[in-house]
Amino acid sequence: MSLQLRKNAKYALLTPTSMGVRITPVNGQPVHSSQLFEMQATSAETNVASISSFLGLPVKVLTTFVKDSPIASFIKSDLHRRNIDFEGPEIPQGGPWGYRHQFNIADSGYGLRGPRVLNDRAGEVGRTLNVKDFDLERIFSKEGVKIIHLSGLIAALSPETSNFCLEIARYAKKEGTLISFDLNYRATFWKGREAELRTTFSEIASLSDILIGNEEDFQLCLGIKGPAEGGKGLENAIDSFKEMIMNAQVTFPNVSVFGNTLREVISANEHLWGAIVYNGKDWQVIKPRPIYVLDRIGGGDGFVGGLLYGILKEWNIEKCTQFAWASGALATTFLTDYAQPADEEQIWSIWEGNARVKR
């Protein structure tokens, strides 16, 4: 792969994020019929970063916190436990109708009962992310970052966060930091801002070295022609996905690595899971294979986290893709949104289909 990692950087991976908490009923029950819930700190971007942080690489997030909030303290403790550094301003709550950390209320589903997720993001403090609150010269020039990972969730959260991600991408490019961009389209975030966000996302994509999404993301975020509807199944549509990525390469020639996950749902607990990765020269295609799912949320983030870890380790494209696929599969076996790999061997055992007891 034609990716040049910055040498002597303090951080392997850095990502801007808006932290919140997820509340999930115990024992796989629906939200409306439950009285007992578990709470965890969460964000898509820290889901990605956790693969590298649990495997020993230095990772940091840029975020915002509600000042004197017990939820903020809960989040900080969780980030410490995951070996993730963080920095960001403390924003006064401003009274009971002021700022807060987002709540994600999720039913994991079971069998033929699909998952249901309610995002409660009113007053979300992460929407205030502003480049003026961070010393970019210190972070990128003095400390150094090998890869910055940007998410379309943060880029679309508010006009302020859109500008924040764009300014970060411009600065990172100038300093020789590789840029990863996971498009992560959300229709509710884009409503009424389509033209503005298409322009922002297109510029970030043009600056990116690694571009990740699915067929919906590439089409709706960037206007890239994607696979036609046809109900043929994912395996039969792989050539269409390749064509979409080639279309994206024409539009964004500076991108070195394209990633596209493939998922077909059999039930809430069984999926067909595959991937396509292209480095401008070689195709790596993992045809959808059955995986067993405890909780699907974070599987795509696990894939991205595994791909970035492989790039940071300077593995070849084949090894990166295999590790990414297995990292995503690992994430779906956790009740947390993020995978917590014990070591690389655990992930490689998933790729190999080896679920034997390790003693």
C-alpha cells in the first residue's frame, strides 16, 4: 500500500468524538418490557479506536464534556479503562434544559425480533466541538499523529462539528498525518443540510487516504453511483460493489485504500459478514461468511478499527483485510459496542474459524 506513516509520532491514532451512554435491557429483552438496564459509555469513533488501544497502541480522542456531570465522570473512567487518552473543554451545563451527553437506548434483538435503537441527542454537548478549543499545532506538529480517524457522524452532527472536522482534516494533511474517513451516513443528521454536507464530505474525502463506507454511504454522502437494487444477494453483487469503488477512485484519486463492509442479516443472531478492500492495485474480497451475533452494534466500527490497526502495523493489504473482518466479527460477540481483544491471536483465531478452548 502506498501509505506513509509519520515517524516518531506520540499517537498512533486520534479521533474526534461525541461521547454518550448506551442503556440496554439485560438478558436480550425489549426496552418497553424491561425494568433492569445496563449502561455503558459509547461512541462510534471510540469503538474504532478500542481495537488499537486494547492491543497496546497509543490512542487519543478529542471531545467535549459537561462540567461537573456524573455522566462525564463515568465516560472518563471508561476511557481510562480502555487505555484511551482524551482532551477537550468542560462546558457548563447551563441548567436542567442545557447541555448533556447523548443517550442511546437500544434493544439488541433476538432471533427473528430485530434490534431497535432510539437516539436521544437533544442538547448533546458534542455538537459544540470547535477547532478553537484545541491546540492543533501541539497535537499535530509537536506531539504528532500517525492516523486521524474522522466519522461522518461527527462531521454531520452540527454546522460547528462539520467545520471542526474539515479544519482538522486540512491541518492533518499539512502535517503529514494520514486521514481515515468513515462516511457513516445518517438521514436524520442530513435532513435540511444535504447540499452543505455533500460539499463538506466531498472535501474531506478528497483529503483522505483511507475511505470507508457501504453502498448507501458512498451514494448518499458523495453521489457515487452504487449497486442497483436487485435482491441478488451480496455475494452476487460483489462486481457492482467493485464498480462503485472504482467510480469513487475516479472522483477521489488521492485515496489510497477503500473499504466496504458486506452484511446480510439472517436473524438478529446470525449474519453473513464479508468485506471488500481496494488499495488502487489489488482487490481483497472476503465473501460473506456466517457469524454468530450477540449484539450487532459496533460490528462495522470493529472492522474499521481492525483495518486501521493493520495499516498502523504496516501489514500488507491481504492481512489488513482479514484482520479487519475478524475484528468486526469479534465486536458482535460483546455486549459493549466495542471489541475488547485480549491479543492479536484472539482475532486471528476468529479469522481461522478456530473456537477451541485456549488453556
